[in-house]
Amino acid sequence: MAYGLYTHIQSNKRRSVALIIGLFLLVYLLAFAGAIVADVVLNGDGRLDVILRGATKSFLYSLPWVTIGTLLWIWIAWKFHQSMIDALTGGHEVTRQEEPRLYNLLENLCISRGITMPKLKIMESDALNAFATGLNDKQYSITVTTGLMNRLDDAELEAVLGHELTHIRNGDVRLLVIAVIIAGVISFFAEIVFRMLFQGGFNWRSSRSSSSDRGKGGAMVAILIAVALLAVAWLLSIVIRFALSRQREFLADAGSVELTKNPDAMISALRKIEGRGELEGATSAVMEMCVDNPRSGFADLFSTHPAIDKRVEALVNPAFLLIRPIPPLAWIPLAIVWLGLGDAAKVLVIWFAAFVPSVINSYAGVRSIEPHMIEAARMLGVSRWMLVREVLVPGAAPMIFTGLRLSLQACWTTLVAGELIGAAAGLGRVLSQGALDIFPAMILVGMVGVAVAGGVMTWMLGWIERRAIAWRP
């Protein structure tokens, strides 16, 4: 899944066409609203049907010019959108000689997958972020902030570059640029209409009696219709934002992992970027293109990026969700094939029994720590090791010990079950031999031995837990 699902790529192509068509419909809607306002401002009050007929006539007359203007806007944006974004962000193109570290990382990724290398740009900012722009292979570029370069190591930088390359190949970048063009057109036309409406001073009041055939009372209703059309256009522009599926970020993260073969680097990069990606002076449209957008809408309803926690969880969970349903005993044949019939195969099977519950519960414990505790520690300047030792481990300790108890139970059950299947010694062997000899006493002795040994180990783990987290009520 280097570049996401094929259906996602095809969906982006269809959405791009749909957005272009939607752009013209929205512009025509705004043009008609403007025609209504212009008719009222220029001709004064009158009957509603007269005003609407006049507005329709003006709209049809202006339709070719509106279409030409929209096409011109699209052409300008197509040719110069990158220059506009660079002017907003201060990004500038760099060469291998200027930034050999970053250039080589990007070049190696492109060579390994046969991708046309996009332009590489640097933005002078302490923020930790990056974004890709462009509409075709000649225009594609990746911009990285200096803050990101300084804070991330090579593996993490490579993961971020892989993320942006995936956006380019998936068609996400093209879709985002088109959405930005639409937002600009809507804002431009809406501003014209509002200037006509509010800065015109409502002069229609003083001239409404100049035309006897127009009557009275329709101007206010016409203005309300124009405002309603503007509201509809605004709502449709919000719907366009929903076309920018948040799923694209999950696919880009997964694509980066496939490109770099290093999920840890992607997770570490996301954690470092989290909450530190705000680009001063950048518009919301630019922020929507970034690796992380710290700006969120009402209750995250209009957020274009999923939370970092969800993105990290999407990278971590699949492996455990794949392994978790497999019973530990199912690993026995594979362990024998790999390691033979010796003790190493037994250790491997028991390790698998302990691994999943321990890791899952430890991960849940770390996630349960209040974010402000971690932020407070970072603000105090603690090192990464101190953060782990003084905050993460104590905070996650209850869940870690829960995972250890579950792992102990799974290991002990797996060990006894394995000895039942075939072993030369052990409590499982005692139970198996008692069954073969039809000797109930031996079976009962084996069962008591299993219970006593399991109980002793559980008590010992509980004793360690009580002293390790004595602060827990």
C-alpha cells in the first residue's frame, strides 16, 4: 500500500472533476445573488417579480463574462498558485549543495520507487510542519520548515517526506489545491456582493418612487433572497471541505511506512510535530495541506486532520489486531519448524503468549496519562529518559501490571497445555500420564500442583506490584 488504495486515487480524480463543476455552479449562484442586489441598489424598491426579472436578465447578460472570469481565475491559480503560497509562507527552493541532508533523503525515496522527484523548498519557521503543493509533475513541490529539520533526525525526516510523497501520488495535493481555488473564488465574489449590499448605503430607499411601474415592497424580500443565496453558497463551500476526507492522512501515514519500512520513525515524527505545527501568517487553506493542522473547527467537526493519537493508533493497532486472535498454541508447529524440538521452540511459544497482553495494556496505560502531565514535564525541560522514568512509567504502571498478570496467566496456561500435548516432564506430563493410565489420583495431584504453582506466581507478582506502586489506593 505504497500510495494508498487504488480506489482512493480514483476517488480523488472524480472529486477533482466534481469540484471544478461545483466551482462554476457556486460562482453562478453568487452572480445571481449579486444581480439581485445590483438591481435593488440601482433601480430602487419595486415588486418582487419585477426585481427578479431584472436580476435574471442582468445575470444572463453577465453569464459569459462570469464564465470567462472564472476560467481566468482557474488559469491564474493553475499557473501561479505555488508562487502565491511561497509569498505567504516565505518558502524558497533549495539545491543539493544548499541542503544535502534533506535533498538526499528525498532523492533516495524517489529513486527507490521510481517517482519523479518534486522540487524541494525550505520555509524559515520554528514550527514543525511540512506540506506538498502542485497540480502536475512539473509543479509538485515539498516544503519543509527549518524547525522540522532541526528537531527531527534523519529517519523521522524521511518518514515525513514519505508522507508528503504519498499525498502527491494519491492525488490528495491536486484535490487540495482545487479546493483552495474554489475557496478563493467564493470569498472574492461574496466580498463583491457584500460591498454592493452594505457599502451602497441602501440607496434604493431614496429612488424607489422614481418608477411607477415597479410598485413597492419587494426590495427587502429580494435582499433576503440574495442573502439566502450567499448563505447557501457558504454552506456548499463547507460541504466541499468534507470532500477533503480525513482518511487521506491515514493513507499517507501508511504509505510513508511502506516507503521507509520504518513505522517507529513515522510515529516518533508525529509525536514531535503534535501541537507544534502552527505556521504564523499562513491561511487555513495552507494549514490544510500540512502534515498536521493544529487548528480545529467547532468540536472538530470541520477539522481536516484526524487527531495525532488516532493516527498513531492506526499505525500501531493493525499488527496487534492481526496477532491477537491467534492462540499461543497455534504457534507451536511454526516454532518447531523454525527452531526444532528443543527448549528454544518452547520459549518462543511462551513469549508469544506473554507478548500481546503485555504490550496492549502497556500502550493503553501510556495513552491514559493526561496530556497536560507530559506537556508540564516538557516545559520543565526534562530529558526524554526522565520523561519516561518519572512520568510515563509511573502513570502507566497500573495497566502495565494488569498486562503482566494477564501475560502470566497466558504463559502458565500455554506451558501446561504444551506439556499435555507432548513433553517428557512437567505438570502437564503428569496430567497426561494420569489420563493414559486411568489414574484419577495422579490427575488430581497434577491439578493441585498446577493451581498451587499458579497461585504462588500470582501472589509473588501481586507482592511486587504493591511495592512498586505503593501510592496507588
